[in-house]
Amino acid sequence: MNLDEDRSLTEDRSLTEDESLVPVTLRDEDRLLIVFAYLGPLAFVSLVAARNDFVRWHARQGILLGATTLLTFLLLRPIHSLLYKIWPFLGQIFQTLEILVAFGFFMAALMCLVRGLEGVRFRLPFLADIVERF
């Protein structure tokens, strides 16, 4: 592969990345579905009812974010219980860390929601790559 082919591949990638930065015009129905996309199980309603690929993308990302949140807390809960039985103070410290993680997930969902209502895709690292495969 020569330098010209490499430049054309780089230009093609930058075009697709720039396309996600261009705001999409949304109807009121689309805005409501984007709100549903980041409200846990209501994301499935958004995925089924969406007529727009932009809204479906947000619904898929919302479903994946909700599943990741649920899985994280299912994995952290036994550790919290074990630490609490060993020494209650350790359990309380770990619970504080769980609260901070929950706040992080909440802020990520809120940021995705706000950017979605603005008509822009807010790509969460790792999750957005999985969303684009499906």
C-alpha cells in the first residue's frame, strides 16, 4: 500500500467521524424516543418505535449502557457483602465507591441524552464500537 492509498483511507475515516458531528434535525417524536433510550427498560420501546437510524443508534447505546450498569452492580454486590462481613468499615468504603460508580453511569447517560437531544451522537468509549456493529 502506498502513501496515496493510506491518505485516502484516512480521509474516508475522517468523513465518517465528521458525519457524526453534524447535528441531525429531530422531530418531537424522535426527541421523546431519545429520552426513552436512556431510561433503562424503556430503551426497548425506543428501539422498536424508532423510524430514524439516529434514534435507533441511541436506543442501542442506551440498552448497552443499561446492561453494562446492571452487570457492573451485579458483580460489585457480592464483593460489597464480603467486605462488609469481614469488617463493616471496609464495606462502607466500598459502598461509597459503588455510589461514585453509579454517579458516573448516571452522568454518562445524562450526557448521551443531552447530546442526543441536540442531534449529535455522543460516543461512549468501547460501547459505541459495539453499538455500531449491530
